[in-house]
Amino acid sequence: MSEQKKQRPVTRMVPVQSKAIVPERDADKSPILECHHLGIDFGGLTAVNDFNLMVGRTEIAGLIGPNGAGKTTIFNLLTKVYQPTRGSILLDGADTSKMTTEQVNRAGIARTFQNIRLFNNLSVEDNVKLGLHNHIGYGMWGGVFRLPKYWKEEAHAHDSAMELLKIFDMEHLANAQAGSLPYGAQRRLEIVRALATNPSLLLLDEPAAGMNPSETAELMDNIVRIRDLFQIAVMLIEHDMNLVMGICEGICVLNFGQVIAKGSPDEIKSNPVVIEAYLGKKDKKKKKKEANDG
Amino acid sequence: MKKLNLTKTSRNNFLTYGFVILFYIVLQSIAAGGHMSSMLKGQLVPICAYVVMAISLNLTVGVLGELSLGHAGFMSVGAFMGTTTAIALKSVVASPTLRLICALIVGAIFAGIVGFLVGIPVLRLNGDYLAIVTLAFGEIIKSIFNNLYLGLDSHGFHMSLLDNKLHMEPEGKLIIGGPMGIGGIQKIANFTVGFGLIMVCLIVIFNLVNSRAGRAIMAIRDNRIAAESVGIPITKYKMMAFVTSAAMAGAAGALFALNFSTFVANKFDFNTSILVLVFVVLGGLGNMLGSIVAAAALTILPEALRQFASYRMLVYAIVLILVMLIRNNPTIRSFFDRFRLSKKGGAEE
């Protein structure tokens, strides 16, 4: 087990040809995530209903929809912040219904948040080390008495943290306070922290929110690079259509808690139901306009 | 490895260790030279006990971020159990120092167990419930010890909540006498052991905070939802910090009690809890050196103000308000910040 831990960052960073993106490459493998008839009610309000989805082992999946469609609710269901009212979630074939948030993370789902949630008073390095928490192998007494294991594991955690920070060229910020970082760096740090937990599925909740076009382009490259380096599945919620259409291989469109369309970016772009959900019905508007004019 | 030792936090930690050691040496040399007033001499052990109380409460309030309003309850448990141990071991362990250390350990263990029991239901909840429950806990502990009778004879310990139900042999000795508290204590507490206890608690807290567990505890304080999302078991780490804090308060209670010939349960009431909380807030949340200075200064202050007689508490309150104002004055703060190690580290890079 310790052998595995030692090689963790090295062994997982296998370079893969990123140009050859074929969604079919995962076809012969079992999906990493399966949702069957997933639903949740808040009191009398059905926030999500009959949500079915499969995400491939190394797929970049997009979850889009108008505001209030239930996208973040689905992330909260997947990470067990909410317990689903109906349906099941299978992570790598294992049912997560009995798991808590913290257990789901250990089982392999890591996430970022729409409104950044960093450990603001701690250093950047400590934030990443907290992501590595379950991969550091000493307990309370090892820390209090500074046993040899403490020094070994901390030195190893330091190296792993630095290696992870290198992905986003953030190693020079390691000693800075996380709360004092500029906005873009905070978003990147949150992704690094999520990656440190060694997930097999990474959930990104609006990773490009508040970013300018050049930052978004950089982020797109980085998401693809992360997928290639770590060979993980990425699922993201995003309103920036350039990002979604640019890197997602499968897109799922939600409206009022219901899936209204699923497919490749090209299929989604030309789907009349999606256009209606985003822009409204053409005829209705025209009629209204005419009525107003008249 | 060497680079790890030079980080900002370790430097701050060594500054705290150095300050406590220096203070001990100075006070010991003054005492050895015979220049110490009897007032200060009598205050040395209580100062140590309150310093330990302050840093242990700072672990709960400053590091874990939960409010505890019943810290004196743990002090009380430690005081009664520690003193009982010291009395029971009187004929077994000859060395008073060794007996004192046994008392501190037993006090810490019992307070730790009580802390665990209190923590089981409360630490699962989010919000200010810990404050409410510990507030009630402090009062419950006070009532229990006010009604508890404990005797020792050749058959072992006898415990009852009624003094006539102890069924002791005639030569048996009553240790805890209900509202009379514990009397006839041999004053075995001394400044050196008190200093040792402060150092042990500081080492435990600093080592805990700068380890995997400490990071997890601070992560829960900073953002519970994010801590959960990276796979940190919240209740476990809350419990770890709270029990450690309670155990230290227990040891402090045993030290405090063994400095007096007699004490009662009412000594450890809500006012004591709030007093310790004042030390922590005044010294700064999460700032151990601040807690130590505040605890030492505010323990001496009421004694030093005896000459003002009836205006004593008024002056005490005014001093408190002034210190709070000065601490939060930006001009004065920036003046002092120049002398302090910069807190932000490499943030300006």
C-alpha cells in the first residue's frame, strides 16, 4: 500500500496523445459514473427528476442548462451533500447510496465549488496537502511526538504537493496565504486541491466563471491536459459555450430538473429543444411582439 | 529537511518556547535571590494553571473554531480527580513531585474522558451548539461535585451522593465532602512542574497544529464543506481537538487545586470559564503566545490592584477595555507589526 502511495504522482502522469480525442475509446470499458433515475425533492418541489447519465473513464462531460435548472444540485447529489430521494448512483460499479460526502471523496469523486471554497487562512501548500490528507500515512500521535514517520511522510507530501502545483505553474505561490491569491489563482488552486485527493472523476462547478477569454482558453487547455495526465473523467458545469463546445465530448442539457437533450456538441448545438430552453420559443416571442406592436 | 525547520510557523513556535523558558528562568532567579514578594510567589502556580487553561481553550476556540463556555467544568473534573489521586497515593508514592505528576495525568485522563462523552452528541452538529451544551455542562459538573461524597478505606473507594450512605470503615478517610469540597490537601504543586506542564502543552499543541491532524482541524474551521469534500472526517478531528483541549484543562485543574489546602466545586464556575475565554480573546484567537501573556497578566492584575481596594474590579474592567482598544487601533498595530514576523509569508510574490 505504501509502495503505491510513494509512486502516486509519478505513476499516474502517463502522457497520452491529446489530439486523438475519440469518445469511443472508453466504449469497451465500464463507465466510471452511472446515474439511474436520480431525483430529489425539497419539500414539495422536485429539483431533479429522472436523471440518467453515464460518464466514460476518460471522458470530458458537460452539464449545461439555464439558471436554476438543477446542475449544481446534481453535483451535490453525486457528492452526497444531499441524499437523493429516488434513484441510484454507481461509481465505478459500486453503489454510493450508503456513503457520506467524505466517503464518496475517498471512493473517487473530487469537486470544486461554484463560489470558491478554499481554506483561506492556510497556505497554498497546506491547501494541497489537505487534498492529500488521506494519502499521508501517519496519525495524531505520529504528529504530536514527531515520529520518524512524520518527517518521512511530510517530506513526501511536500514533494507531491509541489508536483501538483507545477501543473498550473503555482509552485512559487506555495507559501502564500490561499485567501490572498488573485481570483484566477484561487480557482486553479481549488482544482489542484481536488486533484490531490486522487479522484477518478473530477467535478468542476463553473470553472471559468469570472475569467476573461484568454484565461478561459488557458483553462480549456489545462482541463484537457489534466484528463490526459491523470487519465480521469471530468464533468463540468459551465455557462461559457465556447468552453463547453470546445472540450466536452458528451453534453447533457438540463431544464427545470429534467434532461432535455444529450449528445455530442454538434448535436446539442442544432437541437431545437435546447435552443428553445435557452432562447425561448420563436413563435411565442414573435406573437408577443406583434401583440405589443399592435 | 532543514528548510522545513525554517518556516514562519516554526519560528513563531520557537519564539513562544523561548519566551516561556526565559520567563521561567527570570522568575526562578528572582525567587532564588529572595527578591520576590510573597504576593507574586503565591501567584506563580495559579498563573501556570491559567496559562495552560488559556492555551487549551485556544485550541478549541482559535484552532478548531468552536466556542466552549464550560472550560472550567473540565478544570473541575481534573481538580477533583487529580487531588483524589494525590491523596490516595500519599502512602504509596513518597516523592511529592512524582505524586503531583500522577495527579496531573489522572486529572487529564478523566477530563479527556468527560470531554469525549460531551463531544459525542454535540460535535456531530454544526453551529453554536457546543457553546450551549458546554455552558450547561459546566453547571452540571458543579452540581455533581457539590453533592458527591467520596471516601477511602481498606476496601477501596466508596462513592455516594449522600454523606450518610458511604458505609465506610471507621478509620476510613473522607476525601470529597460534597459542598465542603476537598480539605486537608498537602500543597505539592510547585512552579517548576507548572512550567513543565506549560511546555508539554505547548509542544503538544504546536506539534498537533503543524501536522496532518492539525491541518485537518484548521481546514474544518476555515471551511467545513470544503473539508468534507476533500475526504476529511469532520467529527473525528473535531473530537480530537476538543478532547485534547479538555485533557489539558484537566491537568491545569489538578495543578491549580494542589496549590491550595482546600477548595470547593464553586471555585470552577461560569465566571472562571468566561475569565479563561477573556484570556483567549485578549491574546488573540489562535495566538498561543498572546494567550500566555494575557493569562499571566490578568491573573496578576487583580492581586496587584489590591491597593485600590473597592475600585479593584472597576480598574480591572477599564484595563481590559483599554487593551482591547489599543489592540484594535490601526496606528498602534502597524507600529507593533514592524517588530513582528510578517504573517503573510510569500504572499507579496
